[in-house]
Amino acid sequence: MKFRYLATALLAAFASHAATAQESFKIGAVYALTGPIAPYGVPQQKALQMKADEINARGGLKGRKVEVLFYDTEGNGNKAVQLARKAIETDKVDIIIGPSSTGESLAVSPIVNAAKVPMITHSGSQSVVDPATPYVFQTAQYDRVSIPVVLKEYQRLGYKKVALLSSTDGFGQSGLAIYKEMAPKYGITIINEQFDRQDTDMTAQVLRARQSDADVMMVWSTFPAPAIILRNAKAMGYAKPIYNSYAMAAQDFLKQAGATADNTFVMSAAMLLPTALAADHPNKAVITKSYDAYMARYKEAPNPSAQHAMDAMEIVEAAAKKISGTIDRQSLRDAIETTELLGANGFFKFSPTNHGVSDINPPIVFLKVVNNTFTAQK
């Protein structure tokens, strides 16, 4: 009788332990791990896993182990939708982190809102979170935050006319709309040329930019078009300064552009070169700590895409600490919406009408490419 009682108790304890062990906190990381925008997704994957391991080393989220399930979208919006549905409906994730790009994020947003699953995207466009929708949040320094920084810099340098070469996708179109809206406030005229980011030659657009007699060229596109534009510009002897958006703040840009990137400029989140950020900037310590942790683990420097994932995990952990009861999709969403956090991308103060990073003093720097290396712009 005693043996039977003991066996029953042991089985119950084992079952209880097994059930607890299975109750992991599941993250569906919907990233472009292959394809043309893998330079964004791969660093995000590494950073997310690093942060998940750090949280687990501290005991998880309220005792629940963080489990990250990675899904490769290949940078394709349709595939991102399919994989987000799988993560939500089949794998029962608690939250979606990603996608890596604007187009994918716009495609997935209606899915998570309908399913009532929170998502923290890494899109670089305002259009994903403005207007705010209930379940979609964003970590990247998106265009409405960064473009005023560019225009102020151009104003400081005395540039009056900008040749903006922008892609026809969601990222390019969102940026174009904001440049057109904001440029007049800085006394700047925008001359626009457009292209498909998968085009293999933009000589015609570069030629028209040169003929416009603009003071400077800004290329507003994700991979792979910007490197091709630089090659086209060099071939025709384009002599004016060329800037690229934060989408090219990555070592892969230097690899693709090669020598044609030399003496061009990139606006970037400070994670790419933390020493370029002023020592007294409020985000300096957070950025340096995250940069050092990534370097120590992977023996390579992170590009700014990595910090989008780092901030997402910091937000999830901060939100989870605020939940008094069970962490589920709804309680997590509600907690995220009231979270305040100093992150690598800037200051986050979420509210029902604000699901993105603050535009106050964003940690953005301007870098010059010298000998195929990013250096602080003097």
C-alpha cells in the first residue's frame, strides 16, 4: 500500500515537473536569414539568441525558459505571412519578433492584429506603427525619427538641393513621403529618382541626379541596389557627395560596394561604431554594453540590425516583470504598451498611440567610408 502511494506520488511529481518544463515562453523570430536582406536578419538572429540565453541564465521570464523558434522568410512578404501563421497557429508562440523589413512587416501586421498576438518588428518605416495598431510595436530608428537628423546635417553643411534616389518598395516610398514633407522646413529642395531595389543598373537615375545639379545625393533603399548605384556613379565620374541611409549601416554594404564606397557617407545607428557617439549621450552606455557583449560572444562587431533584436528582448523582459499574473499574449501586449526603456535605438515610452522609439535625441551618427572601413565623420 505504501509502495503504491509512493509510486503514485512520484508519478504525479514527475508529471508536474514535466508539465512545468514544457511551459516555455515561446518567441517566433520571423527573420530574413537568407536572400538579399539576410545582412539584416542574420545579426538579428544572433542578437536575439544571445539575449534569450542571458535571460535564461537569470532564471527565465518569471521562471519560464525562453525558447526562440526561428523562421526564415528569405525577405519575402508572402513567406513571412505563411511563417507568422505557422508560428501563431501551430507552434503557439507567445510573441512574434521581426520581421526584418518594412514590406514583410506591413504584410504580417494584419495577421498578428487579427490573432491578437503581440509583435515587435524591426522595420525602418513609420508606416508600420503610425497609426498605432493594437498588437504591433517597433524597435528600429524608423524614417520619421532619422530623416530630421539628416536634414539638420545637410542644413549645417549648406546643402540646398538633394537628389534623393529612393526604391519603389515600402521602405523607399515611406522615406520619400517624409523627405517631401519635412525638407521645406529646412530650406531644402528634393529632386527624386526611383528604382526597384532589385534592378541591376541605375545609370539613368544617377545621370539625371547629376544633371539636376543637386548639392548631394542620398540613396534611400535596402539591399542590394545601393552598391550598384555607387558603381554606376563611379563609372560616370559623379563628383558630388553621396550618402546612404541607415539601411546600409552594415559590413555587407562594404563587401558589396568594395572600393566604390570609399569617400561616401552612411547615416547609422551608433551601434555600428559606438566611439562615434558623443561620450555624454544618454544612450552611450547601453550601446557600448550591448556592442561589447555581442563582440565577446561572436568575435565580430554587430551591425545596427542586431540592436533592434536586443531592444526587443529588453522590452519583452521589462514588460514581463510588470505582469502580476500569468504571462500570456494579452497580458504581454498590455504590459509592453506601458513600458518605458532606455535602449540602444533610443528612448522607448510606449502608449496606446505610440508604438515606436522616441524622436528625442536619437543616437544616430554619420560615418565616412575610408579604405573600405567605417570611420567617424569629421
